[in-house]
Amino acid sequence: MRGIKISWLIGAIAVAVLIISLIQVKWLKTSLDLQKKIFDQSVEQLLNTVSHWILVEADFASLEIDHETEDLGDPLIADGLQRQSRAILLRMETIPMDSLLSLSLREHGIETSVVFGAFDRYGQPAYLDERSEVYREELLEKGYSVGLGPLQLRVYFPDLGRHLVKSIVEAFMLSGVMLLFIAIGLAYVMRSVIKSKELVRIRRELMNNLTHELKTPISTIGLASEALGDSDLQLNEVQKNYYISMIRGENKRLGVLVEKVLQASLSDSKSLKLYPVEINIHDVIKDVVRNVAMQVRKQGGKVELSLKAPNPIIYADKIHITNVIFNLLDNAIKYSPNGAQIKIISDQTEDGVELLVKDNGVGIPKEYIGKVFERLFRVPTGNVHDVKGFGLGLSYVKTVIERHGGHIYVESEADKGSTFVLKLKFDSNLK
């Protein structure tokens, strides 16, 4: 019930953030439209001012044109223009139009690049410098215009969009950053909730498995102890030895369970202490194989060794490396229901030894290969229902190998067995 409430709360917050974001976008668009209107009004005012100033100056220039008979030069593209038009163009040639427009724009709070030109009523350029020639089409289609006697003065702003956004971005910067932080925080919370739910589920399964695993040996030990202590039962020596061996076996089983949980707690708390010494990894493998040989033979399997590394000496913690080999063999035995056929191979690498532990078991589906080294994770075993464990062994294995500066990965396919590959260094500079 609590999980459902948290999900609803996170969903409500997510919807609220989405709505606020949409409102923010709408406000941004509205602000852009408003800034565009203000910009249009400012440009209209400055163009009227510039046009009036040019026309006044042109009136004085027209007095001089009556005495001129020579051509006005390259900027005067249209020949036979009216006297006023020629006077306007002459004035535009003699004054710094770029500086005049830039100064007028700055007075209206506009700081962006501008191009300009004078056009006749047919849209033909009467005055157009080289820089503005590139934007000729934009001047005619998108530019601002004002009457300039018989001509039209047109201006175009190539960076208008950037200028408008820049003019309002500061106002929305803070709220945008806050929304971004909220969205990131919400994503993190959602990820944490999903991960915690998965962890709760895995822990519940762990407790169920652990309870079941502990209950069986405890019950067996209890029954055997009662049988040995019951004076009404007349037990012969063989029966007594049977019950005693049963107690010892179940006690050993309890010890293994406790050891696995302890290994997992060590790897999780980073309290794993390493005491490295020079060890022969081949000797370690042979010792572990010797200990599990009886169990493997009882199930109709075998362990084959192909230890080919010419220099198997590494600097490592012997106890933890032994546990690693044992965990891998234990997994191979458990997940090979028809008799484990296990092969251990060693090869030399430039900086250490590579070990391969192969089995003919049920294998690991591709979708689970990336998760097998996670704590408390167990691969669903399909029709193999009697495989016991807690999903702790491989997590411990990975931690030990990485603490030794090594690397471990698995290659596997469903129903085709698995191969665990370990890379250990001669001198690992233990972490």
C-alpha cells in the first residue's frame, strides 16, 4: 500500500513538473511574441527617423544635382532616376549609413547586425553595397521598409531570432535551471524507488530461500539429537553412527550457508581484508577439485584439468582465491543436473594468468548475462526447481577478483553451458 502511495505521489509530481514546463514554454513563446512587437515598433520608429534625416539632407543635395552632368558612379544602379531619387542616393553615398543605423539601433536598445538597401517601386536595387547583396532576397521578402521619397529604404536583421531569445533568456534562466534540477531530482527519485522495490523483492526471495535452507538442517539435527537422547530407543552402534554422521553433515551444511552470507556481507561493506602471499594458482585449483571430487562423482560427473600456464605463481590472498574457485565449481555442479562435465583451463598472459571454468549446465540466457554478478540476483532456472542458493556467490567472486586488480566475465547460452573467464595478475597491487 505504501509503495502504491509513493508511486502515485511521484506520478503527481511528474505531471506537475510537466505542466509547469508547458506553462513555461507558453510564457516563453508569449514573451518572444511581445519582444517581437516591441522590436518591430522600435525599428519602425528608427527607420522613420533615419528616413526623415536622409530626406532633409537630400533636399540640400538636390540643389547641386542641377549643375551635374556626369554619371554618379557604380552605386547609382538605375539611370534616369528622378532628381529627388538621385539626391537621396547621393546623400546615402556621402554619409556613413552603417554607423548611422548602428547608432540609431543602440539608442533603441537593439544590438544586432543589420544590412540595408534602397529599392525602387519595382523592387530593383537603387543602392546596395556588397555586404547587403548576399541578403537581397531577404531584404525584399522579410525586411523592414520605410518610404524614402520615390524609393524604399529596407533593412534586414540576419540574427533577429538570436537577438530576441537573448533579450528574454535571462528572465527565464533561473526558472529553467530550477525546472531542470527538479526534473533531474525526480528522475533520480523514480530510479531509486524502482531500484528499492526490486531490492525489496529480491530480499524477500532471499529471506524465503534462507528460511527454507536453514529450516531443513536444523530440523534434521533436532530429530537426530532427539533420537540419540531418547532412552526408549535401543540404538545399536551402526544406528548411532548414522545419526552422528547426519548431525555432522547438516552442521557442515549450516557452516557453508553462514560462510556464504558472511562473504556477501564482506563484499558489500567493503570490509574485505586481503592478506596477499605468493601462491601457485594450479595448486589452489587442484586442492579445491580434490575437495569436490566426491560430490561430482556421486552425480555422475567429472572435472578435467588443463593447466597449461608455465608460470602459475601470483601474488594474492589464498583464502579468498580458494573461495572464488570453490564458488565457481559449486555453481557448475548445481546448474548441471545431468552430471557436471567441468573443465578448468589455465593460460599464460603478458601480466598474469587466465583461467577458464567451463561446464555443460543449463547455461544463462542472454538477457541475464549482465546481471549474474549482482548481489542477490539469481537466474530463473525454468524446469530446474531444486537448485538452491541465495544469489550471493558470484557477487563475492567478482568483488574478490576486482580487489585483486583482475577481471571476470561469463560467456554462456541457454542449454549450452557456461564459461567463466578470470584474468589474474602476477602482482596486482591489491586495492
